[in-house]
Amino acid sequence: MTKVRCPGCGKKYALKGVPSGPAIKCPNCGGTILLPEGVSGGRTSLRAELSRLASEATTESRPQDAPKVRVVAAEEGEFLSRRARTAAIVVGALLFLLIFGGGGWWLYDRTKATITPRNPIGNGADSGGVEPDTETAPVPVPGNGEEASGDDLPEAVLAAHKTAKDSDKPCREREALANWTKLRTLLSRSLDIPAAKTMLAEAEDRIAELEETINRRTEQLDGIEKQLVDAQAMVDASRNDPAKTLLRAIKKQLGDLPCAGARGQNLLDGATALLARLDTTTVVANGNGDDKTKEPPPAVAQGDLIIDKPKGVQRWRAPNWAGNVDIKLKGDFEKNEQYLSLDMKRSAGNKWVVSVPYRGDLTNYDTLLVDIRTNQDVNVALGIWIGDLFETKPRRVRPTKNGLGWTTVSFNVKGNGYKCKANGWTYGARLPDPSGVDTISLFFYKAASEPVDICNVRLRGQE
């Protein structure tokens, strides 16, 4: 049985038998229905075919083998029910996707909003596999009151950072600079960690600020020291009044300069002593009442570099962290035979120290010498300040000529006989940078009952 449908009205028919033509006419609308290939046997109309079949049914002579063709209308709801089922399936699928897809997205969005990362810097460590939202969990940036997390930084870096910040206080700029520089070196080995880059930027900024502060203060002290030299030249030329004016200005500048340190104190002591000498004119040729039987200071060998030639100015001072020392300038100023008299007061401590500022280079010198006069045994050591203190072993000095003569004491500058903080205060260290000296000190570890005299602190090169 062959089924066809009218293209005009959509009516469906079932053909029984073989039509004679390639098309039939629709009984409902009269339209032409083309038959599929292999079905038609010739060209005829459906109505003619029906008439022929009807006439043959009434004729006795109808051939028994004639083809029987019957057009039967298909059920009206068959085709429509199939289309309805297809539409229902499509609509159901769309509703399924809409309901379950929308519900799934809502659940995902709520879950994402409630997850809080455990690692605020978003590096994936201990965060449960969930990257933090940069809008809800921002990374703190140094400079706005917070610091970047250092959870991933090595312990040595974190400790160095704490040390640098703890030492970053007013008047401790050199110490802070050394600590920040050490931190920068450690951070340069950990740049693969994001927090290290942030901390390195902080260190770079602080180093630049500290260097600027130290350089500015150094320039100010250099200028004041030059003024003090000019004031001394005025005194040598008997221009006392302008010298007094300049010295008073120097004292005011030093009083207004914060954190001048040991160098500033030495300059202040020098200006004060020179101004006192001009005001009282107490320097006399007979040596200020000294015993005339004492030997004058010995002559200095040619080529030696005198670190401190008094010329009427006392630049040495006793720091307050050691025993109290009363320093007086004595001797014959006119004959250039002045020396320092050190009166070491009894105290609970075991050392007495005197220091003089010296910004020089010791690279080309092997030995530091000092002439000492004492009436009893004393132990003296050399201290050289290059940021930190480097101290030699003490040398014993015995009296000569009943305390009236001088003894020359020498210290090896280039040796490894120093002790320092970095070496655990044990001997065996060397000077790290002989060109960066800023202060020379003498340490006395045995107080004398009477004053000890020193002079001609000098440097000597290779012999």
C-alpha cells in the first residue's frame, strides 16, 4: 500500500493497486498529487480511475487480473499527533535546560561568593585551590599603613627586615643604613616570591633616604670643620676679634644641628676650648706651671703624619660610656710643644677612653704611634672607628726616668689583631675598609693615680 499526501490541502491517501499514470487528482480539493517513482503505471486521473473501477465491478466481462486500485483517506489525527509529539519533546527539553541550567548557575554563584581564601596574597599556598577575588580580597600595598604578607619569605629575610625597622630611629642613620643594605642583599636572592619584590622596593626607598640624610649631615659638619680651621688661622694671625665671632657662630650651628654625633661633639669641644683661650688668655710660655724638669714632647720623624696637632685647640673628648677623664691642654704653645694631660677619675668601670675625630685613609700606613708619659704602669689599646669599633690588644706602658720621660707606643694598623662586634669581640679581625676611618680612640685599662700625658699621635708608612 502506497501512501501519498495532497500538497494543496494536506489530505493523506493510501493507494491500493498500481495507478496507470504518474499523478492522480485529489478527490478533496482537485489538486494534483504526484506519485513516487515506481508506483504509477500510466497517466490517468484519480476520478477516472475510480469510475473505471466502478464500471468494472458491474460488468461480468471484467478481467480477473486487472489491477485493483483503491484510494483510502488516512486518519486525520495521525500526522497531526506526530507533529505534536515532536513539539512537546522540544519544549520539554528547553524547559529542562532552563530550569536545571539556571538553578545550577545560581548554586555556583552562591558557592563562589561564600568561599573565603586562606591565603590573602593569592599565590595558591594553603588556599584550598580557590584563587581570591581581587575585589573582595585586595593585596595590601606598603605605604598605606599595611605591609605585604611575608608568609613565604625565608626566616632570615623576616628577621633582617625586623632588625632594619627596629634600628631605623633618629640619630641612628648609619646603623639603619647598614641593616637595610643587608636586607636588600638577602631579598635579591628571593625575587621569585612576590612579597620579596614589595619588600625590596621598601628597602631601596629607605636606603636612598638614609644616604641622603647622612650625606647632608656630613656636608654640614665638613663646612663647620672648615670654619674651625679658619678660626684657628685667625688666632695664629692675632685676629682675635673676628676669630671670636666665627667661633660663637660655630657653636650656634652645632647647637642647632641635630644628631651631630661624636664628630659634632668634637668640633663643639674644639670651638669651646679655642674661644675660652681667647677670652681668658691663659696660655703661657712656661707650660702652665708644669714641672720644668719634665722632658718636652719628642720630635716627630720626617714623613710621619700627625693626626692631631693641638695648636692651642683641644679636640679630644672622653665619651660618657666610659670612665670620666679630665682632659687638659698643656705645654708651650709658642714652641709647638703642647700635649694632653689625662686625669682618669676613679669609677666603677674598668676603662677610660679619649677620642679625636679623624676622617682619613689608613691604606698607605702600617703603624700608628703615640708618645706617652706616665709615673706608673698603664695598659693602653688603640681603637679605630669605621662605623663600628675595631680595638687592638692593650699594650703595657712603663714609666721612664721616674715619670719624667716619654715612651713611644706603636700599634700595627694592617694586622689581624683587632676585636669587633661582628667577630664576637674576639681578636683576629682586620680593618674592613682602611679608607673609611672617622675616629681614633685610646683605651686605658688601668687608671693612674696621677695624670697621664700623651702627644704626637701619628701615622707611619712602610719603612
